[in-house]
Amino acid sequence: MTEPIRAMMMRGGTSKGAYFLASDLPSDPAERDDLLLRVMGSPDPRQIDGIGGAHPLTSKVAVISPSAADGVDVDYLFLQVVVDEAVVTDKQNCGNILAGVGPFAVERGLVDAADGTTSVRIRMVNTDGLVTATFPTPGGRPRYDGDARIDGVPGTAAPILLEFEDGSGDSRVFPTGNITDTFGGIDVTCVDNGMPVVVVAASSFGLTGYESVAELEASGDLLERVRRLRLEAGKAMGLGDVSGATVPKVSLVAPPRHGGTISTRTFIPVRVHQSIGVLGGVSVGTAVMVPGAVGSDLAHPAGGTRLEIEHPSGALQVEAELDTTVTPPRVVRSGVVRTARKLFDGTVFPR
């Protein structure tokens, strides 16, 4: 398949990706993935022959379709296109790219927008979780300009409220069934409130937790230790052999430096995130709220449900409410404010 394909490029949160209607892509997953590799320019570290941005945060794809689920507007399948390998994976979700799904659904006519504010109920196909995105639609069209600011993105844009409904709070939130586990002599908390994350005190690796992205990525020994920890934790979390997967993420935590709740450095899984993923931030926030979990003794909670997750580019504000009267703790609700902006809408020509 080499004919041009309708696509929209959007910045969603602190990521950037190509958004497609499922009906514009091959229905066979293998054919679809082959096409997306050619669209994005993979495998090539520069993605010079495609529209990918040569970084995991800018080599992402959203596939949107009308949902057959009762009370749900659209289905959202997230695909991570690996930059330097011929790999497309659906083994994780992306809460940043999620921010653009509601506006895209309105742009493509999948949802009728109100004059003022519109809410779109979305099924996240990767995890079968539900989220409601609410955003301004003056005149029935998405508005992208506004005064909401998120760290890691220059300027401001219209706010998009994401309210997650995956709050069953069963043992999936702590996939190993434990609040803490020990792998290779390192204490961790394995948590999944939308994104599988292994929370580790930075001091366990002899780090302050305030190192720059470049400093962390330059340490081959550190990357190897993180890799070994991730492989062991992945098996314990029921994810099997994660050597070829992008989850779980590993988040190093330290006391906050700028008045937030906790400071983080996150491996995704080898490169270090310039900020932190939305769902990864929600998972880290969930963990450090639980007494006895790794990071709970380092966190500075301000009280209430608002958390500020510090990261290399600033901080991510999340909402997380837990019921800690039950074991394991139950997630009552979680949410976050993001922004998104349409960058271009047209056709893309695959290699």
C-alpha cells in the first residue's frame, strides 16, 4: 500500500504523533504496522524518510474508530513506532497522545460537538480502560488556543480535562499483589494505575534523583542495571518477557526540590523521558500515596487529592484519590489536565 493516506499530526501533551481513522488503515495488523513503519520512517535513527521525530516521544500513532461499546463514543488504539527498529507495539498506553483523541474525533465527525464545551468518552483499547475528555468547542469546533500551560511545552493552549474511570482498585493496581517487592537487592513498588511502572528510590542506584537526562543516559552501567531490574519486575507483574516491550517503565524517585510532591526520572524503557508520561505520572502518584510503598517516605503530600510530580522539564499536576481502608488500596478516581494542538491535517505519503 503506497497511496497517500489521510492523517493529522498533533501535539498531545508532551508527545507528538500521527492520528488516523482506523478505516483509513489496513485492517490486518501486520499490514498496518508495515505501513506505519514506512509512514514514520523506521527503522532509522533519524527517521529521515518519514514523519517521525527521531525520538520515542515523537514517533507515536493514534488509531481512532467509532466504539461499539455501550455509552462510549470512540475507541483509541495507541501504537508506539520504534525509531531504530522495525517494531510497532501496542503493549502500552499513552496518556499524552490521548489528549488529542477527543478533538480529533470531533474534527473527523465521529462526535457531534456542542457549542461551548464537549465531553468525549473514550475506550483505551490497549488497556480496556475508560476516560472522559472534556475540552472547549466554541461554535462546535475544537479550540486549540488558550491559557493552560503544561511543563515541557512552550506557550499555552486550551485545557483538556482527562478523567479516568479505570478505578476498580483490584490487585491490578499493584500487579504483584504486594506494596513492595525486592529484585536484585533493590526495593521497588510495582504499580499500574493506567501504566505499568516500577517505582525505585534513586538512592538505590547511588543517585540523587536530580541528574539530567544526558547524565543518566551516558551511564552504561546504570542503563544495564535498570534493564535487569525491569526484566525481573516485568515477570513478577505478569507481563512475561519484557525485553522487547516498552513497559514497564522504571521511575526513579527522590524528595521534591521545587515544592512538589515527588521528584522523578523515568526510563522509557532505555531512553530517559524529558518529562514524564501522563499515565506514568498517575501511577507514580498512586504509589507514593500508599503508606509503606517505595517513595512514600520521600514524598511531600500537600493534602487532598492534588499531586505535583516533578520531572526534568517541570512538573505534572495529577489528581488521585485512594481508599486505603482496603487491601490492596482501591483507586477511587484519577485525572489530569493536558493540552493538545493540531499541527497539520492532510495526507501522508508512505515510503
